[in-house]
Amino acid sequence: MRVVIDVGGTKTLLVAVDGAGKELGQLKFPTEPEYQKFIDNLIDQLHKWSTKLSQPIQGIAIAMPGVIDYDSMHVLSFGNLDF
């Protein structure tokens, strides 16, 4: 399965699709305001969800607000997230 992750200021949405693009399910949870807690929770949620769906994760796409400096390839800000 492939997972699309939409990170918002208050919630994070995961959508799983199969190789043909058919939706396998969605999972929502609050976005942790502290970066390391967010990452730890995201990894935990992905692991539990992959196990529940009995599908290995083959790819991930992430959508989040922010400003990127394309010359340095660094994220300058994450919109309303204090990461």
C-alpha cells in the first residue's frame, strides 16, 4: 500500500491506497504541536495501521504547509506549525 499524509495544524490525515489507486482506508489523529512527539506518534500510527490493514507500506507522500528555500533545499517555516 501507499500512504498519503496530510499534516494540518490541528489534525493529521492518513489515506492508504493500493497499487491501482483504490482507497483502502483513512485514519485521523491530532497533530502533536511538539516536533519530536509528532514524529514519534506518526511512526507509531503508521506501524499500527500497516499491521491492522495487513499491508506493508511501499511508499509515502507527505503534504504539509510551509515555505521552502529551493536554493538551499531547507524548509524555512511550516505555516502554523512551530516545527
